[in-house]
Amino acid sequence: MADTRREYGDEIMEDADGGIARGKTGRPPAAVRVHYDETGRMKNASTALLVCKFCHKEVAGRAVSLEGHLKKCPNAPEEVRPPKIDKKERMPGHLSSSHASSMVMAMSTAGALKAETKHAMKKLCTVTSSMESKFKNLVVPKLNSIQSLHLMMRDKRSTHLQFKQHADRLMRLLAEEALATCAMEFATVWTPNGVEYSGMRPNSNVCAVPIERSGDSLLEQVLQCAPAVSVGKLLIEQDESSPEKSPVLFYSKLPPRIPSFDRVLLLEPTLATGCAAVVAIRLLLDAGVDERNIVLVSVVACPVGLTAVFQLYPEVKIIATAIDPELNSTMDTSPGLGDFGDRYFNTMQGHKPHVGHVLSSVRHPLGGNVLVDEYSISQLQKLKYGDELMEAAEQIARGKTGRPPAAVRIYFEETGKMKNASTTLLLCKFCHKEIAGRAISLEGHLKKCPNAPEEARPPKGAKKEKAPRLASDMAFGGGHGNGNGGVKGEHKHSMKKLCTVTTSMEGKFRNLLVPKLAAIQSLHLMLRDKRSSHLQFKHHADRLMRIMAEEALAVCAVEFATVWTPNGMEYSGMRPNNNLCAVSIQRSGDCLLEQVLQCDPSVSVGTILRPFVFHMDMLMVVSSGKLLIQRDETSAEKTPILFYSKLPPRLPTFDRVLLLDPMLATGGSAMMAIQLLRNAGVDEANIVLVNVVSCPVGLSYIFDTFPSIKILTSAIDPDLNANKSVLPGLGSFGDRYYNTTN
């Protein structure tokens, strides 16, 4: 193993093959090794084989292997077996997955969950997983911040301003993800460090169409991310006098060139029955928009609404931050968050919302007695809007899942039998096998039928090389027919290397958090492009750091809470923490601090100054805390030097301290700042280091010294260059952000 010895001031890291490997995968304690004999043989370059004294089986000489073997060894006496540890109660579903690891860590102090609360959370997770597996064009972003924001939005005790603040923060994240799904072009750029970087380029040929009035709140967040987006307007209101709340179209104003847009974002914060969304999608189709180019964006969705939209329009894409499992008798989602428009625009004075009971089935406005968890296309009927009629539901099914063309059907005979309510069974004339009468099934069978002649088989299409799956799983980026073409071999290799490094670091350090969001990948491409102007770099950096700020605040949540929604249902999640302190390493840390304060203005602030070039106009002191750390640019190792230290006196009393530094390269400055916080009395486990880009060298240096610290980063670059800058990198973050590059 290569020597990784490096100097930081007067400290030296241990050799990589020495004391760095530890814990469960490291050298087992002596109390375990006494039960094994040395064999002199090696399992691999770093692990020796040992033989068990009780059953004489060879076992790899790692703590996790030896202890695991002693637990199961048939001949080992009871006194040598490792003690059994009570299994910790796991968080169900999305809270126990990798993207919610920070929330799991935060909940370690929250105590055991009540049985009914656990059941309700598990139900939400199960419904979400079920819908995602059922509909390939459904995306539910996996972010810890989304969970925390939902708790505050759903709490019926939240004031208008509290609801609006948290709704705006949540919709900002949703808008970023929606814009990321619009990316169609796979691009490779050169970074300021002279290295190539590949990813999906943001699309500027986008139109946003909100369904007024609640859709306007989501439009505002989309325009903050992409001010050049074209805008259309639809006014569709529910008929409150009807039990089914049928939709009525009042107003439509769409851009004349709407068919020419690459993507059309249809903005509807609540997707309950799906009626308004179905009417809006039909209007867009009548205006010439391709169904595959429509992206429906919602804050909360419901299986009934999702199924209604996807059964009628299977090529539409839907993004939602949460999926509520049920509808109540007032056609609202349950647990829900009340009337979104009324709570956002503060029009609920003197109005007490009716709390309806949850139904196992409801009469859907599109017709038919619809079960909440199942939605048959045969139940959908005609729907009026204006003077036009929708086609009957059985004529809407089309494309690959619809009625197969005559050229294919001639090879099959009718059987008179039904596979389900909407699909007949056909008999293959060549092998006499029964096939479901859908285009995709019949064509697929003809390709593989052993007796079918060559002229009956569908022509083989050229296979497109798929873009590699990035760590954030680029929503609809490379593998959903966006026309981006194949990825070159060298670009595929470099992307795979980035993903491999990220996965390796996450597996190695349990306190390392890398958010999985398609928007992060798209924003990184623009940040790393050396051709990006100062304003372009600043705009995209602010958007990326806003996402990181939301995730950092979610990591700080320590209290698990259950609230009552306006619909009379319980909802559980992590409550945001208001006992926080943010400490920025200036000057680049200030721009990250600004995004944190935009999310939560109540955060206390300390400042760490570490300029590469000393600028007096950059020293914007928000409070009395200051640290001045400057790298010695004359030394080969860029050794950090502390010039000045002044931190808030009550720093140890904060539940969490956010240490903000956009770049983590060698880790020297961050290490010195962490040590200063520790000397000031801050518990190591309460420090959260927030970065935009990190490097394995800096991560290993920090975690080897402070294993309990948490690090949140949006990307991990694999290498350092001779100047101790990360590669591929994005250049000097501070210089590009503050426009001080030479």
C-alpha cells in the first residue's frame, strides 16, 4: 500500500497500512485473537488467515470475521462468544435508507417510537415504494430536508408565515429537481484545473405552466432558479357544489410556441384525485405538446391521482416530494397538509376546514367506484371541460401499451378470454401460446417465438449505449429517451471513477453524507465549466449551496415529533433544530453561510477567516466570533496558520455547530478549525462540516482524527494535483465566486 504520510504543521498522519484501518474491519482485540492460531497464510494483501482453536476452520483475521465466527462456531464454549447486543429499532422505509443516514444518526437520541407512529410511518414508506416500482416515470426525491420540512408544513399549529417559509424552502428543492429532469444534453466540459468533467447540461428551452392559484407559489421558486423560463397560465377550479369536486376550466393562456419547448413543467402542488392535472395535460396535448415532454410537479401526491394520470397518459413524468396513502371524504389527501392555497395565501380567516373521514373507496370525478389502492382504466369515463370532450378511456390507451398495429395482430387469433378488465388474450398462430393483447406483449413474443418466420419478427433496433448511473441517479437524464446519445468510453470511465470513489468513501465512513439528487449533478457541470462567467458561476453556486444548506439543517435535527395535520391525522418526522451555530471559514465560507441564513435566519453565526488573498472588504462580521486561518502558499504542503481566534462564549451550549467551508482538499484548514472548536468546548459529535467538493485525502485526514464528526458534501473528487487542489475540481471557489481571478 502506497505511503500516505503527509505533514500538517508539526503533525504527521499514520501510514495507511498502519493504524488507519480500525474498528470492525481492523485488527481484532486481544480478547478475541487468543481463540485463534496464526497460519502464516494471507487471504489478501492486507488480511492474514487465522485458524479457530475450537473447530479448526480458517477465518480472515479481521474483527468482524473473527467475532462473527465465534458467534456461530459449534464447538466454542459460551464464555468466549461475543455478548449479544439488542438490535436497535430501525426506522422504516425511506428513513432507514442510505439517503436518510443523517436522520437516523440524529434520531439516536429521540428514543423508541410508539407502535402506532411506527405503523403510520411504515405505511407512508410502503406506499411510496409501491408507487415508484409501479410507475417508472414517477420520481420522489430522497432528501432528509424534505422530511423535516414536511413536518412543519403539515402541523396545523403552524402560522401562515411559518407555513409559507417552509413551503417555499421545500418548493425550492422541488423546483431544482424538476429543472434537472429537463436536462436532455450530455456534455463534457474542461475545468479550470485542466481536467474533463461530464454530466447533464441544464436545459434553457423550458416552459412552466402553473395551475392557479396554488401553482403560482411553485412557479415563483422555479423562476428563482431559472429566470429565463417561459410561463403559461391555467385557471382550473374544483366545483365545490359537487360531491366529486369536478374540475372546471375558467381560463387558459399558453405561449403560441409551446409545442417547440423541450419540456413543459406543469405545476400543481397537490395531486389528490388528479382531475385538474388530467384536464391540464389534455389542454397541453391539444396545444401540440408531446406527452413525453410534460413533467407534472407536485408537493404532495396520492395513489388515486397518480394512477389516474398514468393510466391516461403513461408517458408523462411526475415529480412529488411525498405520497400520502389515502383520500378522505372531502377528496383531500390523508394525512395531508390542509388546503395548500388557503394556507399559503392566508385566506383561511373565519374558515374552519371540514375534516373528512378516510374512505376505502371513493367516487372519482372521472367516473367509476375507484379503490384507493387500485385504479382500473376501464373505470375512467368522459370528462367535460368547456365545449370539448375527452376521448373515452378505452380509446386513450395507446402507444406500446395500447392496441397493437394490424401488422402484428394478423399473427394472433382471438380467444374470447380476458387477462383483466381491459386486456384480451390472443393466441399465437405459430406456437399456440396465449399472450396478453397489448402491443408490447405481442411484439415481444414475436421476437422470441421459436416457430415464427423471420418476416413476422419485428425489426431489431440499434441498441443505444446508456449513460452510466450516477451516484444521484439522474432522474430522467441519460436513460429515458432524451436524445442525448451514447456516452464516449473515456467519459464513461471518468464518471464511473467518480461514482466508485463516492461509494467507497460512503462505505468507509458512516458519518459521511452525500445527498442523492439529480439537480446536484446538473449544477456541478455548470460550476466546473471554466467557460462559465462570474455571474453564471455565482448563480449556479448559490443554487447548489442552497440545497446543501437545507440538508445541513436537516442533519442538525435531534428531536422526533408527531403533529396533527389540518385534516385531523397524525404525521411524524424530525423537527428542525433552532439551537444552532454556523461558523464559516472565510472568505469562501461566507457564501455558504448566506444560504444557511436564507433557510433559517435564527441561526447564530461565528466566523473563521482563511483568505488566500487578504481583502478587507470581504471581512463581513455578522457576530463577534472570528477565526483567521491562512494557508502558507510558499510551502509545498500548504500548511495552515492560525492568526486570530474569537468564538461565541456559549458555543458549547449549541446542539449543533455547522462548520462551513466549500472546499475540502488536504483538510488542513478544516482540521485546525475543528481543533479550535474542540478547544472551545464543542463536543466532537455536534460538529457538522459542510462542503461543496471534497477529496478522499481530506476526508480520511478528518475522520481518522475525529471519527464522530459528520461531513456533508455534494461531490467527492478522486485526486489532488501538485498544487493541492482537487481534481477534476472547479478552480478556486472564492476567486470565481467573488470575481477576483486573474
